Amino acid sequence: MSGSRARIKTGKASLIGGVAVGIASLVLWVAVSRELGFSGAAVLGLGVLVSAGVATWIRAADL
């Protein structure tokens, strides 16, 4: 080996996919929570955290 490391190029598709899945999961979270009778800032905040986690997971898993 010559000492230079090969870099993995991160794709734009994984970023777009992660954002799209994050938005979709937040929409589903809000729809399900309202259907079950839960509402408020705490429920929405928890949904944002869960959606951000899912989006991050999709982005990292695609690398």
C-alpha cells in the first residue's frame, strides 16, 4: 500500500433519502398521535426527535 487512503464518497441520494424519510415519519407520527388522541408540544417534540433519529439512521446506513 502506498499510504494513501481511499475515501468513500458520500452520495447526495442518501442525504435526500434521509430527509424524505424523516419528513414522512414525522407526518405519520403526527397523524397517528392525533388519531390516538394525543396532542401537544411534548408529543410533537418527541416526534421530531424520533424522525431525526430515523433520518440520521437512513443517512448513516446508506454510506
